Amino acid sequence: MCAHQPLCPPIDSTDRDAAHIVAFHPEQGWNLLCNGAIVFDDTGELLPDGSVIAPHRPGFGALATAA
């Protein structure tokens, strides 16, 4: 799917979320990436082969706090 340079990360790469957005639907809570992944606002993903990646938000302990 990716036609720009440099090529976006492939779907089996750990950085697949860095691919360019080709369809932006914030009102519905999802984006289609050029590698074929659908990324949801809750950080869950649907991959082109139909597999699902569960939401992977950082825990509260990982968030920075203001002093």
C-alpha cells in the first residue's frame, strides 16, 4: 500500500503504528494506516490479516506528573 519514501514500517514490525494515515475518522474513533492496519483511539488495532492487537495504553505509573 505504501507508495512514499521512505517506506512505512511493515505490518509485522513493532513500529507499525508509525505508518502514514491514509483515512482519518476521528468522529468514529479510528484511522487507517498505509500498511493496512486500523488503529483505534483506545490504542487497539485491527491488522489486515484479521488479527487483533489489544489496547496498549501506558499505566498510570508510567505517566509523568507535574510538580
